[in-house]
Amino acid sequence: MLANQTTVRLLAALLGVVLLAPLAACATAAEGKPAATPAPPFANAYAAPGDTGERVPLSYYLHRAWVQLTRDLSTTLLPATVPLDAKDLEGHRFAVAWLGHATLLVHAGSTWILIDPALFTYVGPVWGFGPARLTDLPLAPEDLPHIDVVLISHDHHDHLDLPSVRHLAEQPGGPPRFLVGRGLRTWLEENVAAPVEELDWYERRTIGEVDLTFVPAQHSSGRSLGNKNVTLWGGWVVGLEEQRFYFPGDTAYVEQLFKDIHARVGEIQLAAIPIGAYTPREWMRFEHLDPDEAVRAHLDLGAIRSFGVHWATFQLGDEAPYQPALDLARATASRSVEGFGTVAIGRIVDVPASRITQSMRGVP
């Protein structure tokens, strides 16, 4: 009986990770200008020399399934999780709490924003299969405040989780407003009963006192192998008066990308930069930042403060769950960079004042 149960668990894990192949797949990057959005199927705005479009083989997913099945969580080093009370976050004028992976809860003025919600145990196209959560949410999904706006960076399952967005659409008081990249409205309207607006790169929306800008990222899209890059991917800049918070979504490193974003939107005071799912490097380097590249992106952006996300919650890369934090510490030390590190899941991080405001206050 035990052998049969193990076989079933293995098959379930295998099915889940194989179905998740689009998470690490991408079409070949193409030449383009960052100010213009290409027509579908979409392409990256910056050329990526050496990118043939080839990604991880099936054997990689079989390996990931085996690691997930056999992992002993009692001996696995993971980031700390601290309980989050939304009432505490509400007391901060402009602040962010990391909920794990790429999910971020933002309180800006009187507006509640949730980015890339993944609120349950698994992420994948089939409920109960796929990468399993390694760390707990810092608050239960039903304890979230009433979300006004949901921002989606792209349609990969670990960033656009169907059970999570359906849960939000059914929240008491009415569904949130969804802002997504071009081409994604139809899928959301067919699967989620909520208002949806599509944006191109550098297109903006103002909701109350909050300014929201969809910016380019160097990545891909597709919820299955049959719909590659037919929806637009990107990152988000959330602005409140002179302060800005930036989340890149999933992205590879392109120096000009981050410098262009800084030039177009202005000073970034706080950034949540992905640092995980970067190995095997020969494939992942065209999709995801490694920790050293994340530090370079922090410098290119001129951000006052950054913290790492997209690590240790759902293990999508070959590195150990806690390895990104160790590699980030080495990268910041080797480059003598301050203001970039990791935070506990659930920790509230305030968006700093602008450098001009800090100077006026006499802050060194």
C-alpha cells in the first residue's frame, strides 16, 4: 500500500511540473524599442545575444518533481515568516508587505493593491498539482483587506493563479479592479468575474491618488505550450505623489531596461526585485535575474532600497530554497552595496521618502 501511495504522489508531482513547462519557456528575444509595444505574438524590447529560445528539457521537470516529492521540510532552510495584520499595514501611508514568492500587498494612501496573487498551496494548471508552497502565508486569504486593485505582471501560473484571482473576485464588497498586460483581458473575463483593463508598456492609470504604470520586462508569457507570447508581460510602478515602488515581474538582466525605466518614470525609492529561479543558468539567464544581476539592476535603477522576492516559496529553479539569500549577501558585499537585502515574509517595508525630501529633512 505504501509503495502504491508513493507512486501516486510521484505521478502527481510529475504531472504538475510537466504541465508547468511554460514557467521557464520563452520565445527568442527580438530587437525593439522600449517605448513601443510590439504586436502579438509579443517579443522582448531588447535584443538578447545568444538566446536561441531553447529552454529546460523534460528531464529538468522530472528532476524538480523528484526533489519536491523527496524533500524533508524539517531540514530545509527557509526564510522567516512573521504574522501580518492588515490593520498594522493600514497604519503606514505607503508601504509593502511580501506575502511570499512574487505576491505583494501594497497600502498606498487609502488604496489597497495586491500584486501577482498566489494565495494557496500549489501553483499550476491543475488544482492540487505543480510546485508546492514551502512557506506559509503571513495571513490567511480571508484576512486580506478589501483589495481595490490587482496588478498582474504576466500570465505564468505562479504569477496569475486562477484559484487566487477567483477568491479575490468573490471578496465581500465586490471584486477588485484588475490591471493586466495587453491580450490578457479575454482570459480573465472568461475565467474571473471582475472588471479588467489592459495596458501597453509605459501606459498609466490613475486610481484615486495612486498612479500605476506598466513597464517593460525581459521575459515571456503563456499558460500552455500552445499560446506562447500572445499576452504582454511587464512590471509595475506604483506611485503616490513623489514616492514610487517598483516590481519588475519576472525579468532577465538588461542594463538598458532598468536605466530606461528610471529615465521614464523617475526616481525609484523602493523595489522588490526577483532573486530566485536562476539555475540552471544556461537556460534561466534569458528569463530570470540571478542575485548578482539583481544587485546590478538595483544600481541601474538608482533605487534607495530594494528587497528580494521570487525565492524560497515555490522552488522553480535548481538552486536550494535559501541559496538566493546567501548569493545576494555575497553579491552586495562584493559590490559594496547597501540598501538591498532580504526581509521576512510578512514584514512591512515602508517606501522611503525621495532623496530630495530626505535632503530637505537633513537625512544623510
